[in-house]
Amino acid sequence: MPGNNGTEAYMLLLNLVKKGVPKDQRIHLHCFSGDEYVLDQWSSVFPNLYFGFTRLVSSFSGSQTRALRAVRQDRTLLETDSPYFPRPGQQWSAPNQLYSVAEVIAPILQTTVDKLLRTTAVNAQRLFQRQ
């Protein structure tokens, strides 16, 4: 819904997850669009939390953009969320369009596309490695 960043849903989910998930569990918040409050609440409970971002960041509110910038670099992930959030002129997105997601997010984070891709690749490897 326009203007709704899902704060209530994020907080309800946090209350459910913290009841049954160990604090040190690695967690990926898929397609994160929360604001700074949501970021702070989740991060304070789960230190091994990663945040996935899509090209949807191009329509973020100021608070959502501040949250994106506040996510630790070593906890940032990129996603296409295929087939959703296509590039302009495309009907759908695909995993091979991850570079275009980085092109949208890198300027917001004041970094280069290549550095963002390298950093998020390392983050994904850390998140999904076997324990």
C-alpha cells in the first residue's frame, strides 16, 4: 500500500520470531522496506541479521532510505525478487538483473556498483554458509 512501510507487520513478525528462534540465528529479512525504527528493533534482538534490498528502494520514503543507509555494510544483501520489481521497460525481473539492482542502490549508499556487488556477494556467502 502506498505510504505504508509495513511497520506493524514487521513488529508482529519480530514478536513471533523472537519466541522461537535463537538470538544468534542468521536471519535474512527479505525485500526489506522498513524504517529506522524497524531496523533498530530487529537489529537489537538478532545480531546476525541481514537485510535484502531490491530495486524497490527507488520508491522508498525518507525514513526508509535512512534505514537503508543505516544498515551495516556487512549485513546488506541485494535481491531481484524475481519476477517482481522489474527494470523499467521489462515485464519481470530475473536473477541475472542483479547488476541493475546494484545500480539503483549504490548511489544511495554512496558507493560504486562494483564495490557493492563484491561486498554483498561476501555477505551472502557468510549468511548461507553451513555451520
